[in-house]
Amino acid sequence: MFSYYGTKKKLAKYYPDPLYDTIIEPFAGAAQYSLFGDNWRKQVILIDSYDIIVKIWYYLINARPNDILQLPDMYPGDNVDSHSQLCNEERWLIGFCINGGSAMPKKTVQKYNNWNRSKIQIAKNLYKIKHWVIKHGSHLDAPNISATWYIDPPYQHGGKWYRFNNKTIDYYSLAQWCIKRMGQVIVCENMMADWLPFAPLAKLHGQLHTTTEAIWTR
């Protein structure tokens, strides 16, 4: 639905299909796994510790297509704050799309602006998320139920830009928590990580370097 740092939009096709009727993303972000293919049809529970992400999802779940389509187009040099009629959630949503891949919403339109195109796609796809649930909290707040767990935390090496970043995570404890989840467990990382026995998933080619994305699954 929106652009966010660490998004799995290009990688979602490589992950295993969900085996359970419920998908839980305890580090939700842009929730690209749950949006991929027909995964959205499942009962989806999103949890995130970043209140802005949670409020954007709550806004989108309750928005109508026309609410999105009526939001202003944005062009290079435009500033989101110049549109006083926007609520905070609309500012944040636009702010993530005017500078793709950011860890926090921006205010001034940059060259990686996808908003004018993205808002049309968002409006077309709102129906997919009406039954989703979004919660503000830690991964520790997630109920341990039989589900497909898609766990995409800030990376051990490379997750420093998140609002709640890798410096705040005890990866040994996170590993034990992942192992104890009931059902299907899919954990995302890159091959530099050592807190679980990760296996290579796919190469991700960025503007500056290429990384090997990794997976641990059960």
C-alpha cells in the first residue's frame, strides 16, 4: 500500500505460501507478504511498535477509495505541510510515498516520488484489507496461536534506520521467541545475520550494493 524502509515488495514472491488461515506479521511495516498474491484473503493480524505505521494502517483499513483519490497530487519541491486540510495520517501516508524507501515520513517531495501513481493503486486495493486487524505494540504482545508467522524484524546488520532499530533488539531472545511460535514460521534476514541458522533466499540488487536475503523457516 505504501513505501517503507525494508519493504519486501520485490522479495514477497520468494517466500513460502501461507499454510494457515491466519497470517501474523509482528513487525508489520508495509506488510508486503500479507498483500502478496491472494495472501490478503487470510485473516491478517498486523502488529507494529511504530505508532505512525499503526495509525496509517488504521486509516487505510477504514478509508474509502474516494478518500484516497481526493488527496492532492504532489510534485518535486512540494511540501506536505502546505496542505492544511490533510489529517496526520494522510500526511504520513503521502510522506512515505514521496520519498520511497524511507524509514519515516518525509515532508518535501524528492525524485523518488511515487505518490501520484501510488494513490490510484491504493484506492483500487483498499477492499483487500477491510477485514485486517492492526495493533500497536511489541512482537511480544502477539498471541501465540497456530498461524503463519511472517517475522521481518530490523536486520541485525542494516536495521539502524528504523524508528525502533536493531540497537533495541536482543537477537538471542528474539530467536527463542521465533522458535516457540505455533504453526508455520518464516523469519526474514540477510546472510550476515547469525541469530538463527539462516539460508539464502534471493539476491537483492540495490542502487549501491547487492545483498543476499536470507530465510529461516519451520
